[in-house]
Amino acid sequence: MRLIFSTHPLHPEADAMLRAAGDLRIASSLDSDTLIREARDAEVLIVRAPIPPVLFAVTPALRAAIRHGAGLDMIPYDAARAAGVLIANVPGANASTVAEHVFMVTLALLRRFRTMDRDLRDKGWAVGRAQSDRAVDLAGRTVGIIGMGNVGKAVFHIARYGFGLEVVANSRSPGSLPEGVRFASVDDLVTSVDILVLCCPLTPETTGLLSPERIGRMKPDAILVNVSRGAVIDDAALIEALVEGRIAGAALDVFSSQPLPSDHPYLALDNVIVTPHLAGLTQESMMRMGTGAAAEAVRVLRGELPLNLCNPEVVGHYRRRFPE
């Protein structure tokens, strides 16, 4: 049986697809030594956790690393390319799910849900209700989106057509912005919007994108929502701005170090909503991502190229390794 190795358990429909195609094994642990040992004979990897680069040098049968989702930062691109391993992903499978999360936490911040709920439970009706004195409407506010891939476009669609909000965006491809969104540079965008949503991939260019200087230029009543990657933000600068009230709040789903340490300053701030990297995870999105990744794995095992091939430059090397 051909070995398919997954870092995590998969949706039952995806699990069934892969077990029909080969021997599906799930990692017993996510540390590098375990991943390297257990994936040694794999032909396909399903990736939901960071993969050590050395794994690609010790898996001679490996054909493809397939991301269970869209972001490729968990797959060491250069190591896969050097080894002649295909990289694929499942773009857009959880975009609507992430966009729904963005507005859930945005409304929770604007309406002070976290502190209201706590005060109502701990201090009573009147104290909880008093949080409404500082609550504000979403209507009439401007949303700024950095990164206009599938998630950014889904956030735009809800903002514009669900809530009637003005939307400003920054993208590597300004010409691809949908009608109804205005392009702005990152520097102009951070100074002008009420709700800043980070949807960009983690790249050398976006690492530290929300720098101390840019955080310092945000409106004092602005809120930040990060569904991108933690390293896009300068954490120390953001914590300082939140503590000093120089921005109104933040909703953070991703962090530079995950899991977030139990003593992290974000956890002590009333104007911060913290979630454990689950913006894109629901029963439905797990099915879409899982079956999408499984379908790509089956294609590769049949000798085909993935539909969502992310490193086409490696195909020549790959074909030399597997001349079918």
C-alpha cells in the first residue's frame, strides 16, 4: 500500500478518500524527530503543521506536500523544490469561513461583548448593561483590508454588500481589486480606516508589515483584526498601543509563537479578543479543505499533477524522479 502521511486527523470524507487510495497514517506527534521518522516512506504529505526542511532529504519516495488549506508557510518551499517535490494547496476552501469570523470578532469588539458578558455574569445586570455606554455601531465605518486573495475578497463582499461599508484595500495586484473597493498604499490605509483587517500571506515582504510606525499612525478608535499570520505584526508595539489606549482594540487569531503562552500579555487585556488559530475552522470548512487536499493527493498518486500546483518550476525535476 502506498503511504499517505498526514500531520493531523482529517474530516471523515477526506479520510475515506485517502484510505481508498493508500495507507493513511496520522502523525503520533508533531515534533520534528517524529515527523521525520514516521513520514520516511510517504509518497504524499497532508500538511497542517510546520514541516522540518530536512524531511524532504530523507523521504526518497515523496511526491507531493499538500497543504490542508491555503497558506504555504508551513511547507519549506526551497527544501521541497531542491528535492523535486510538488507543492499544492486548497485555495479558497475556507475563505467564507474566515470572513464570517472577521465580522463576528469585529462586532464583538465594537459592542464590547467580552467585557459585557463577563460583567453581567460576575457583577450583575446593571454593570453589564453599562458597557453599552462605550459601544459603537459598525454602520458608517471604513474597513481596510491588506491582502486581497480569496479571504480578502470574501471580507470585502460581506463588508460592502452585507453591511454597506466603505472598503479600502492594499494588494500586490491592484488591477485585480473588485469593483467597489478603493486601492491605497499600506501607509495611507492604516491612517484612514476604522477597522484594519490583515489577510495577507506571510512572506519576507509582509513580515513585520504592521510596524511600530504604522501602528502609531492608526486612529485611536480603530480596531485591528488579524487572520493572516502572527509575524505580520510587531507584537511589542501593538501591546503598547493597546495598553495605552492608542488604538481601541484588536482581535487576533494568529501569533508569532503558537500555542500562545498562558502568561502572554494579550490574554490580560480587556480590549483584545484572542482565538486559537481557528478563524477558518468549522465542520463545513474542514470538509472542504480535507476533501480538496485528498483529491489532490489522489491525482498525484495516479501520476497526474495537482490542479493547484504551487511550484511549477519543479515539474521537470519531479518527472525525472518519477518517469511515468
